[in-house]
Amino acid sequence: MAKDRLYYDHQDLYDFEAEVTGCAGPFNGADGTDYWEARLNPNAFYPESGGQPSDRGKAGSADVIDVREAEDGSVLVLVSAPVSGRISCSVDSERRFDHMQQHTGQHILSAAFELLFGYETVGFHLGEEYCTIDLDAERLEEAQADMAEEMANGAVMRDVPVRAAFVDKAQLASYNLRKPPKVEEDIRIVTVEGFDNCPCGGTHVSSTGKIGIIKVTRIDRAKGKVRLEFLCGRRALSDYRRKNRQL
């Protein structure tokens, strides 16, 4: 399965050729418009999973409006029109890069809170405007958030490599994992060199310097846990620009 998903090894691949191995539909969407479910081989569109939203882009002349995982583990690319044969595809590069910045930043920020205070991350959501992580803690002081920010941004400034690899159970022992994997097969470990090892199937930048700044913007409580809102990279820059203009 992994070999057919190009984003696992080539997260910066935005243009690719694929064979349409199936196209079902039309189906009626929640907004009343029709869509088709296409299966591509190979596929570089990321399906929504693990708190990370799906990619957008073009499949042939059709718009990619969503990407989902089917029950059999395959990827369904939801398109605005039927597609067939061999087609040229393109991933929305700005959306993908934004998601890579936020997701890799989350790994580093979560690792910082665990390294400094032993607070595990028990939830993560990558939204359209901001991201959140839920910490297994009753409360968090602003000074603690500042310390975690400093550590996280220190990892960014060192610009260390970020790598991903599929491992078997025997190889897991060689990794100091921040949390155990949720799957038994196709275990993928994302490593921030010298800082963090975490099971994850998402897309990430190739080095921490590409994340840009990591900034906590809000501390709340939700469901008995601490919920942090944070921004990385371009999102953090846009937030700083907006707030500076307000001041």
C-alpha cells in the first residue's frame, strides 16, 4: 500500500502522472453538487487522517474536492467530474506546504511539552485557520508555554533534518518513541533528528528550518485537559502582521 502513496516518500511532489483504476459516481454531496470517487495508481493526494486535512488540486481537468480513505485502506480521490485513462495530476502546493509546516511544528511543540513537563499530547487538530493540541494536564502556566516555545523554536533554528521511515516491530526497539504506534503493520516513524521520534502517517517538511516560527496563541481548558492553539510558519507571520496593524 505504501508504495502507491507517493506522499510518503516525496512530500514535495506536487505534479505526477497516474492511471485511473476506477471511477464511481455520481454521488450527491452535502452541498447538493455531484462528485465522483476516483482511484489513482500511483497517488500523491493525501487523505484526511490523523488530525491533518486532505489535499486539494486537479486530477486531469477535474477539481479534487476531497480525499478519503476507503474501508479497504485504499485512497478515494473525490473529483468534480468523471476521469479515466492516464491523467496528469497536481497537488495544491500552498495548501500542502502549509499543512506540512503546521504538522511538523506540532510534533516539535508536543515533544517540548513532554520533555520539559511530562505532559503528553492526547489530541491534535489542524484547522483551516489555527491548530490545537490537547495536553494531558490539569493546568498550564504561561511561563511553561513560553519555555516550550523556546525549546521548540530552538529546534527550528538548528534546522535539523526531518525523516520518515517504515519499520517493523523488531526495529521499534531502536527508537525512543514519544508514543506507541496505533497500527500493527506499515508502521511509519517520523524523526526530528536529535529531538523526537513519533509514529505518524502525515506529511512533513524535510528540515525544521522550513517550519518557520512556532507560536502558542491561546491556552484554554477542554474536557478536563489543557487545549493550546498555535500557529506555524506563514500562519504565524500573518497573525503577527494582523496584530501589529491592530496595535
